[in-house]
Amino acid sequence: MPRSRQDGDEAAKLDRDEFGASAGGPLYLGKLYDGRDKTFWFFSYEGLRQLQEREAMTAAVPTDAMWAGDLSNLMDSSGNLTTIYDPLTTAPDGTRQPFPGNIIPTDRINPFGPKMQALTAKPTNSLNPVFEENFIFFYPQNTNTNLYTIKVDQVIGDSNLSVRWSRSTRHYDQEGGVFGNPVNVDAGLGTSRQDATVDNVAINFNHTFSPTLLNELLGGMNRSFKSSGTLADFKDWPAELGLPNPFGVEGWPTLYAYDSWPYGYWDSDNLKDENLTGIVIEDNATWVTGNHVLQFGGKYRREMNDVQERQQAQGSHDFGSQWTSQYDPTNDNRVSRTGNGFASMLLGLPTWMSARYNRGFFYFRQNETAIYVNDKWRVSPNLTINLGLRWDAWSPYQERDSRLAVVDTSTALTDFQVTTPHNNTMASLPGIPPSLLGSWAARGLGWTTADASGYPGALFASDWNNFGPRIGIAYQIGDKTVIRGGYGEYFWTMPLSQILQVSRTQPPMDGRYETDPNWDIDGTGNWALRNAPTDDMYVENRTIPIDGIVALSSSARPGVAWDGRKWSDARSQSWHATVEHEFMRDTVFRGSYLGNHGSNLEQRFMLNSREAEYNYVGRTGTGPTGSRDLLRPNPDFNLTGISRDGISNTHSAQAEVERRFGNGIGFQAFYVFTRSLTTTDAGGFTSGGGGINNTNGVNAVPEYANLFQYDNSLAPHFDSDPGLDYRRGLVYYNSSNIPAHQFKFNGIVDLPFGTGRKWGTDASRGLDAVIGGWQVAFIGNIRGGFWRGISSARWMYGDPTLGSDERIEMTIFGQRQTLWFKGDFDPSLAEATTGDLESAVPSDRSQRAIHPAGPNFDNRLPQVQADGTTRDTPIGELYNNSPRNFYRGPAGWGLDFSIFKHFVVTEDVNIRFTADFFNAFNHPIDPDPNTSTGLVNNGTQRNAARTIQFSLRLTW
């Protein structure tokens, strides 16, 4: 594996070994059993051993000077210094004195700092980790897989029975670079582990009732055992670090120093165990009668998924910036560019500390039923029509012991309450300690049952209306042209990951015990900003009480509200029109238009939001006092809502040329143009958490409270709620997962050498063994850039886009970079090699196309209050109306290439040698630009370097 495009001295390594064998034939046991004409067996084994290195995901670590307390490097890309203040100098009005020179004295550094330094990797270059990548390292990734398959086929009269069993095992680990960079694999943080065993059994029974009536009966079961987590799961790291661990759980705790990305994160994956079982029975019948081919059948599937996630049971702790920030008494807020979470960590002053009670396994159950009928009707020799109808139904996911609760959207703004399934009372649910329920009750949380409140018993309304019509038409014009068209409706249920994300954190089943002086003492959320710490607030003295009835934070409690009363399965309507024409022998042109409309998609929306401070000041003429949660309609809930209101619309034009393999050559070439807009901008494997609708920090439909309601120059303002359609339209934009242009091609060619070929057809057997039997194959793609937007922390004051001939090459932050759009950074830090950088990114920040709002560029706007004073009001709670996904990122192309050599040993024995070249030209694809600076890092690439693989296959 050659070097990827990267900075550093060494290339990543890749050692990959694939091997296997298969055998099969009739079952013949001599006199015991002769099944040569009715019983057949097959066995295969495939193995993979891969040792690879992966570049660290978080590309910055603190410097030795920073660990020693020297934080004079806390400057952003525009040269602005973040000042660190000494919490022990807090005056009665809450103001503080800065540490001289931004340096924390050595005798003030808490022992926790050196412990973390000993576990954290050192920088690999001298760049500033605050905004540069000072860590280039490749952590080992190890993958070990095995796949075994046994299959038996039996002929029984007019029937065939086939039984197959497969088992696959996989072990994977990564020794660092996962949310943290350890000094070695034994350091615990930043590692990842996955172990899985999957058993699959399939039974097919085909029976011929008559020449015109056939039936296929299928049965199967899939059982997956999976455990994932970290290489630190089996060591008591809280004890090693001196952190509270009230549940005595082993593993690495989650540690974040906020305002310190990317150098202030020390984390790993959660421990998660899954036993996933699916049982399916399916029957399909085919009846040929006259000009009709009727197909009909049905399916039943039972899912039993047992999942437990030990989510931060060993602790999750934040070192916030409040302890080292300066307080502004006038605005009752933090002074901009003051305070740093890493500085708070060096002082040993965490803000939020927590440990979660984990309930063990959730036992999710769901049934799927489907029936269908389809008629393939040959109307005439030139016209065929397919007419079909399919009905799909999924039962709502249920937990075996009914340990589920939801927040009812109809009461979320008024009641601090959750709902349990059917008539199952909260106290009757197993696995929830009475002390936990008592603590939530003391906090004020109530609960009711679905039956008592008129809510759907299963917490999600059943959808029995999934009738999907299907129609297809094919009309042949002459013997070389066919016109095709079709329409269909398709449905799918809520993914398990969606409900799992909610179930593990929903109160009162979320057993998170926590301590945070910002909320515990006076409920304002900023106590640590205005007061000096007491001895019990240092990390070595902090405790997390869990015994008996404990006081839960007065802050608005997180939860997810489901719009379960009108829940529907997601729906997709698809249609297409196609023309196919054979314009030369064995070569066809195909032109198509495809359309799709998605509805009832999972949609995140904001619910019970705080009235934005900017709107509050505009309405009242004064700033808010006390807890900011009092600005919510319901001060007890901090909610996200999930409904089935999401939509998508996609239109695509496709052109294809295909040559069927013949005379030693075959190929396909496609061009696809796509325009896809959606309110649910998520890839196909998104887990269902914040990734749904997540683009540049805006991941939910805003409420009226999140829109500007008073005059400003940044966005429209509203005197009343503009309505759901308008607010949902704010998150309806180009999909970030589908490029506008794609060109793909593939082919296979027999080289014209050797016996029976154009050249060397009379070659001797020895010469033919050298020059004959060669094939080459290739597959490649060229695509346009993905749709992208700017950071939600930047506001647009002009058009930031640049044409391809306007982009500027430069060296900045110690790296080679390209200006993709007119971003926000100090151009004096760059050494441009092409173009006029000053005209694209002016030194005067107020003249840049994008930058933070406000006169101090800190996303705070001045407002005149009723008493005539001016208040700098933060606007981070307001929806940023800057366009989303309006420019395209870097394009990319790649080519994979294979060479085959066939050796004929005997009539029944063949050997095939293969050499595969993935990314054959070692072409780097540029990463996306930074959403704030607009810079593309030319020292990295988003695709893998060239990989060469050799294989040898023997068949007989």
C-alpha cells in the first residue's frame, strides 16, 4: 500500500490475506448410500486476516507547554486570543483576574492533569493544536473473519429441498484514534472493539404441482451475537484516574474539556451487547394461465432483538469553561473569548459529573406481515403489462417487559410527565430501582399509562394502510427498441435504532445520577462563572450520590417526545420511464427518467424551546434573570420531538450504454444526473440520533421561539408563527449524500493472445501457457462534489462561492490548502501561491463574505433595553437563515483494475491467478472544505491509497 496524500514521514501499512476453499458434489457412501442422482452436498470456508493502520480521527493533542499550564497559544484562525481567568480571584460581583501571560502556575496544576498527560499521545509536529493538526499518527486496525457454509440439496419426486447453514465470525479492534489519541494501546482511551458471531439457516422447498403451477416455500433464521466497545472495557479506569465510580463499573470514562476541540476530548465507544434474532417464513406461487403469469404469496417475519448498552455507567464528566471565564455582570453572561475547558481540567475543576444506572438488556419485539399478488399480462406480442398490489404491516416495536416510556407531544408543554404502554404502571415495570423512581418523583416527574390517557397502547399508532400498487408497462417497437415505464409505492417501518436511542435515555428509565454546581446550587446554569470553587468541587473530592432519594438537577431534563398518535410507516412513491435501443450488435443504449417522492419520513423538530434571549429582550426591554429554563413553556423539559412529517423529492436522468460480453469484450457506462431535496438529510446507515436532519449543526425543524421576532439585518422577523410548512421548509434543501453528477463505467476484455485468439493462435503449449488466457477488468467512477453548506456559527453577508478558476492555493496553519469558498480566517497567516487572497478574504473581517455576527464577531447583537442601556445579546439560540447545501464540494474519481490469468492444467483442473489494483492510479480525492474557513486541506485525502491484492484459485 503506497503513501496516501498526507503529512508526516511514514505511510500507513496494510497487510491483507484472504484465503478459502470449497468443495461439493453428489453424496455417495458406497453401499451405505448412493445419492448421485438425488443428494448433493457443498462446503466452503473463507478467511480474512488484515492488519491495517488508520490515521487518527482527532488530529490534535495538547503540547507539553499546554500540559505545563502555558496557554498563550489559545488563538483562533483570526488571531484572537482566548484569555484564561483565575477562579480563586473571583470578586463579589463575579469578576476575576486573568492568569498573567495566560499561564497557569505549576503549583496550581492539579495531579489529575499529569495523569491525563501520561496517557495522551504527544504531538508529532510543532503546529498549534487550537486550530491546526499537530498530530499525525496511524493506529493499528486488526480484522479477523471466518465464514463457514454447509449446504445439502435433496430431490424428492417433483420437489427439491435445500438446506443451508452458515456461520461467520469477526473480530475487529482499533488501538487508538477513536474520539481520542492514547500514547499506546494500554492507555485505554480512544480504542474500539467489535466481536460478532452470526448463524444463518435457510430452508427452500420447491414443488411442481403441474407444468403451469409452481410453489416455493422458504424458511430461515438469523441469529447474531455481537459485542462492541473498547479495549479498555475490562479495567477499572475510574480508580486509576481517581474519578468517582459509584456503580463500580470497569471501562474508560467519557471525558470532555469543552471549548477545546479537537485537543480536549478523551473518549471511547460504549460497551454494547446485542443478540439479534429474525425468523422468517415466506411462500411464493407462480401460475401460468393463457397470456397471464400470476404470482402471489406472503411473508411473516418475527424479530427478537435483545440489546444492552452500558452507556457511561463508569462515568461521563465535563470540564466546562465557566471556571476559567470572565463574568459580565451587565449582560449576566460569559465575556466573549474567555475561559477554556482544558484550563479548567488542569486546575482540577470539572463542572458536570455523572454516572448512569444501566438497566441491562432491552428485549425488543416486532412482527412483519406481507401479502402480494402480481399479474404479468402479455396483451400482445409487443405489449406486456405488469399489475400488482402488495400489503405490508409492521407491529410497533414493543419491549418484552413493557419498559418503554414516551413524552406525549399533546401535553409536553404543560405536564412534566411520561406515558407507559397499555395499562402497565411505572411501578410495575421490572429493572427500575425504587430509589430511582423516588428520585424522579421528588424532582416532580409524573407518569401515566397509555390506556388512562387515551394514547396508543403500544405507544405508536399501528398503520394498517400500507397498500402499495405496482404497475409496469413494456412496449416493443420493431426488434431493436423497447419503451418501459412503471410506478410503485413502497413502505418501511421505524428502524430499531430510532427507538433504542430514545429508550436508553428517556426519564425515568434513564438512571443518570449527576452533580453540577451550575444547576445544583441556584439553578441558573452559570454558578461556576460567578463564584470561586470550594474544596469539594475539585476532581479528587467530587462524589456522585446514588443512594436513596437523591436530588436531580433543577435544569430542564432531556427527553424525546414522539408524535405517536398519528404515527405512520414511511412511504416512497417511485416512477420511471425508459427507452432501450440496440444501436449495434450486442450493444444497447438506455435512457431513463426516474422520480421519487418520500413522505412520512422520520422528522426531528424542536419542542418546548427556550424563548431566544434576543427575542426576550426585544419583548420585555430587559435581560432574563435566574434560570434560563424559565423561558420555556414547560421549564422541566428539554425536548426533541420526532414525527413522521419528513419529505423528500428526487428527480434523476440516466443514460447507459451496455455491451453484452461477446467476442472477448463487454462493458457498461452510465451517466446520472440527480437533484434530490429532503428534510431528512441522512444517509442510509444513520443510527437515528442527531444524524437525522443534521447539516452544519441545524438538525431539527425550528419552533417560532427560534426565529427572529424583532428587526435585525440577518434574517426575516415574524410577528406571529409563520406555520409548520414555512419552518419545515427551512430544513428542506439539497441532500448532502447524493452528488449532482456521476459517471460510472466497467468492463472486461479478453486479451487477443494465445490459442484461438488473433495473435499467437498457433503457439506451442508452452508458449500458450505464457501468453494465452489473460483477461483485464476495470471499474471506475467520476462524480461531482457533494452539496455542502457553511457552519451555523457563521452568517452570510455576500456570496462566498468561488469558481474553479478562482480558487487560491496557499500554505497556512503549517499545511498546503486550497481556498474552496470565501471563508473566515486571517489572511495574513497565509502565504498564497496563486490568486489575490486579500480580495477573497479581506483582512477587515467585517468585509468578509461570511463571519460571526455582531460588532465583536462573537454572535452577539447589541440591544437597547428599556432603561437605555445596551445589552450584547447572544443569538446562538436563533435559527441561522444562511443557505444550506448551496455549493458543491470537491469532485472525485477513481479506477480499480484487475488482471486475470487462466491456466488449464487438465480438462477438469483450472487455476486462476488474479492481481487487483484498487485505486490503481493512487489518485487522492480531496476532503470537503472546512465549513468556517472554506479551506481544503491538501495534506489529506478522503479515499484510501492504492491497494494491490494477489489471489490464486484452484478449481477441479
